[in-house]
Amino acid sequence: MIIEVMKSVLVKILEIPSLEICSPPTDKPSQLKIVQFMDSFQLRPRDAYHLLIMQANEIEEFATFDSDFRRVFSAKALKKA
């Protein structure tokens, strides 16, 4: 049941116009940045990896409910009204 719901939602997401799926860098220096991001911004590994992907693909804006990214993007964060 849950797999079918997930598949249905993913299909809808993939239909978003202009959606681009970014690949992460795989070179060793880029991978070491993950540890640097964890230390600099007190991020968990997965969040640091997301930040690496954003940086490598020059992504400056994104939407998240993850409050850990407030430390990274505090100047750009949108506030609740």
C-alpha cells in the first residue's frame, strides 16, 4: 500500500515542468567537503551531502522543513508569517 502511494507521488513529482535531477560530485576532494560541512554547520551526514550537491550544482534556493539548514542559510531563510 505505502509503496503504491510513494510511487504515485514520485510520478507526480517527476512530471513537474523544468525539474532537473542533479548528480552529486564523486571526486575525493568533494567528498571530503562533507566532513567540513558537518563540522562548520553542525550538520548530520545526509544534510552535509545535500549541501555538497547544492554547492556543486550552484543551487542557491530550496524548500525544506529541516531546521538544520537555518545555520547554513540564515541570511536567506524565509520566516513564517
